[in-house]
Amino acid sequence: MAARFLSKSSSGSSLLGALGTSLVGVGSVARQTTSKLTYSDIFFQQQRTFVQMGTKLKVVDNSGAKRVMCIQALKSKKGAKLGDIIIGSVKEAQPRGKVKKGDVVYGVVVRAAMQRGRCDGSHVRFDDNAVVLVNKQGEPIGTRVFGPVPHELRKKKHVKILALAEHIA
Amino acid sequence: MRLEKCWFCSSTIYPGHGIQFVRNDAKIFRFCRSKCHKNFKMKRNPRKVKWTKAYRRLHGKDMTQDSTFEFERKRNRPQRYDRINTEKVLQAIPKISKVKATREKAHITKRLSVGKINRKKGDRRELEQSISLVKAPSVLKEDATLTLPKQKVTVSYAQTENTPMEE
């Protein structure tokens, strides 16, 4: 099962040595505007999967961190989806912030490239993987949230993040 | 429940269908099916893709301006529920769509009628000029019923004056 997820990893994230094999992510090729579906077109139609161990996520609040690498997706063996909580390690941080590089933090996935089904039958998907850092109680560490957030957070009881959001998708 | 329009092909998206893509600038793109979604990912411009409504409207293939489109404008103001109003609207919707369909059909037949006339003209010309490929001219001379009646074509005198003299 792990091998299957390796093959489906999104480009840009390299799965770590703990899992053994390393896979060259199928990167997005320059997009063509021909009308026929060529060989290279198939390569950038990516198969998006869960946020799992090793996934690098963008931090979209002002807590100080810039990038976080997921080390554990809570509540699911497969991985985290939109609205789930993950444990991450801060890989890149701003010099003066509430968190430093190397910290282990909790985060809520607010944007996921993998589509999530809504209760009315539709699916939503975002452009990138983004996370908002929270503490163990689920309250955000930062004071601002950038970019759109889904209203799936309301069901997951992350009301504070919704209150800080500038746009709810 | 709201019936949305597909961003790429402009068809209606019924509940339970399609994917919604939210870009980081908070713009939402809705697609009716994966065909439209994949075309969007390929960065194709719907105005250049022949089967979309955007192309057809832009190139005058489909009706663009009509009073029936006014009924379908998106109004963001929520309306208080009024039973009589709702009943009237539900009765009016099939009538409006019928009128719209007939008008669209009329637009298309009007657009295609020009080609029909030209094709007929071309057929007549071909018949007059190349009938010798089918029947021998001597046979045509004997039997008057086999030739088309001669058509009178009025030529304005101004045209004949402007034609240059043949050397």
C-alpha cells in the first residue's frame, strides 16, 4: 500500500528515507496549446493524493513559519485531507516569529490540492497545500490567515480560523 | 441549491456533478465535467475551443442578445419567500425556455439559410455547365424537357460600361 502511494505522490514532495525507496516526482512539463492530447499532456495531469509524511506545506498565517513538513497525519492511516490536523516540523521560518526552524507543531490543512467531496455531492480542490499552525487545543498561533479557506473548517470546529480568514471558499 | 454555469463550456452544473477549483486569489472556477476541467488545466482559452458556448457566442454562431436572457441574470439579492411569486415563476420558467429555444433555432436557421441558397445556385450552375458529362449535347437538343428553363438575370448598364475592353 505504501508503494502505491509512493507512485502517486505529487510533484515537489520527496518522500523520505524512512520509507526506503525514493521516487522522482513526475514534474509538470511546459504546457502546450495544441488541440491533440499529446504524450507530455498526460504527465502534467497529476494524480493528487493525501497530505502524508514528508509532504511540504505552505504556512499561511503570521506565526513565523514559512514551510512545514508533515511528519504525521492524525486520525487517518492514509493521510490528511482538507480540514484535518497534522503534526509538522518547521523547515523554514522567518527570523523573528513565534516558531523557529525545527519546531514540532500542529497544523490544520486549509488548502489541499486533492479534491474533497462535499455533502451536496460536489468536489472542491485548491491550487496548493497550505496549513495554519495551531496549538494542541486547536486555536491558531498566528493572528492572520492569508488566502481562501474552505467552509469544511466549520464542521471541524475550527471557528477561530474562519473568523480570521479573508475569504471563505 | 443553486444551478451554476461551467466556466469552460457554459453548460449548467446540476448538484452532485463536477469539480470546483479555488485559486489562491479566491477566484472559483466551476466545471461541469472532467473534460472541461482538463481543458482548463491545459490552459486552453474557451473562446478558442470550438464546442464551447463562449466560442459560439463570440463568433456569432449562437444568439447573443435577446430579452429572454434577462430572466436568467444572476441576482445576488436574496428574495423573501412569497408563495404566489414562486408559483408564477415556476409556471413561467418552461414558457420562457420554450420561447428561448425557438428563437435560438430561428437564429441558426437564418444563419444557415444563406449557405442553402448559395449551394442551390452552385448546383444550378454546375448543371448548366457540366451537363455534357452526363448526357450528350445532341440528346439535350432533341428533348426540350431535359434542360433547365433559362433564367432572366437583370444586368445594370453601369456594370457593362465599367468593364475594360478586351485586347
